Amino acid sequence: MIDSPERIWNADETGFSMGSKASTVVGPTRRGSTSSQVPHASGGSSKQRSTVMLCGCADGRMMPPFYVYPAPKPRGYNPLSGVPEGSSFDYTKKGWMDAIALRAFVQHFDLHCGRERRVVLLIDSISSHVDFQAFQDAKERGTELYRIKANATHVMQPLDKGLFWPLKTRWNQVVRKHSQEHPGLSIGKETFAEKLQEAFLLFYKPPTVINSFRSSGIFPVDSSVITLDHVKPVLTFAVCEEHEGPSSNATTVTQTHSISDENTGAAMALRSLEDALSTPLREKYQKRIQEGYDVVGLSPLFDTYKKRYDKSCMKTTSILDAT
């Protein structure tokens, strides 16, 4: 299958909020007023979410969605009204994916992945995706279920890498439009699938799907796209200390301390921010701190940098004191 993109698939579920959330709006402040808030339409306060299992192929295709709704089944409406032909759904206790729903999705996948066999279906390693019966059913249908290594989906799973973010951006636009046209009324289960299809049509382009497989190194197979920056090990700090004895000259002793994830968190957060900054801006911020410039409050980005810097130094100092 390594040279057959039409046989390589990735599936994962994600949740969509039914209600609109107030977002940050940039605009002019009113003269003489300290408030910079700009009135804008917002949706209802519904916290209801719906789960959808999406599946994409390395050749750019997207499979009809598989919806997961909370039980019980509806009687007064069709939950698949206005959706692509071939879409299907299942019901679980909380509306989340579980082992039984996974088995139903395996049947859904078998209907829409094409006639060629064998095919590989990449899924993540959460507990709801670990079901012997589902794996056996898939294998009997010519599908190899392959679980992506735990905690690596952010770099290895195509849907996470290149699809969910742009789709949810379009979804938020659809929700906001609905909120403006129907003030105070959130999208309900009756119209969720139809509204999601509206967002999907605004988002979907085959090259987007193809690029998501390429950027994760799945197809074409390319391990070099995942660099050491993506999988940084626990940091090790080397500290040089000078000790003066009564009968000897000053000597330098180097001690290396491997520290836990809790202690490295602040340093790694600082390093991540520095990696995102341009070189001139990073050097400017470092110079400000070294020379003690009191410019806090003038730049939100610098304020964030200084907080991370101070927290990192505090953590490192506490480690050295303990040793």
C-alpha cells in the first residue's frame, strides 16, 4: 500500500459546539471611554456538542460523515436531513464514540472506502478505539486498522494536522451567521448535520486533504517531516559553580541535573515562545530583560515573554537551591 494513496485512510472523531461563543473583536475605542468592547451578535448559551467521525483519504477524498448522537433516537425529525448521500449515524449513552459505535463505523467505512482491498485505516489510541471485535470485523473486510502511537497524533495524524482547524473555523462562521439570523437561538440536533455540511462545503478542497497526509509524513512516507523540535526530550541543565577552599585555588565543578516534566514545563514554554519569535524580536526582548528595562504593559507579547522568563528562572533557581 505504500505507493497507493487511494488505500490509505485516517479517521477520527471531533466535537462541534452548537452555540456561538463571543470572540475577540478588534475595533476603534469610543472617544472619552475606557471601554474597547464592540457590540456584536452572539448565539445562545447552549453548551450542547455533537460528535462526528470524519474520515479522509491520502488521495484527497473525504468519506460521508458518521454522526454520533446521544440516546434516545429521535422520533419527530430526520437527523440526516440535508447531508451527503451515504452519511450514517449511531447513538450512544452520552453522544461520544464508544466500542459499539466503532463497530458501526467499521461497517460504514467498508461501504465507502472503495472496492480495492486491502486498505489501511489509521486511528488514534484512545480507549474507545481499542475493541477486539471491531478490529476483527475490519480484518475480515480487508481493512487493516492501525493505531497511531499514543500522544503523537498532533504530529502524525493527518486530520489533526490539516483538517480539523480549517473545518472548525468555517463551522464557527456558520454558527455566527445562524446567530445573527436567529438571535438567541442555538443550532439544535435537528439541524446540526445540515449546518455542518454547509461548513464542510466552505472548507473542503482535495489538496487540503492531500497536504495533511504529506505534512504528517504518512503519504508519501517521509519520517523527516517530524523533526526533533516536535519530539523534544526532557531538558538537561548544566550548571557551573565555583568553590573556593582554604588550601586550594578556585575550582569549577560541573553538575548536571535531569529534572522532571513539572520543572521543565516553564523552560519549555519559554523556549517554544522564543522559537516562534523572529530573531530580531527575540534578541530585543532578551536585551530588555538583561538591561532591566521597565516596559511592562506596553506590549502584550513582551509581557507574556517576561512572565514565562521569570517563571522559568524561578523554577531553575529552586532546583539549584535544592541540590
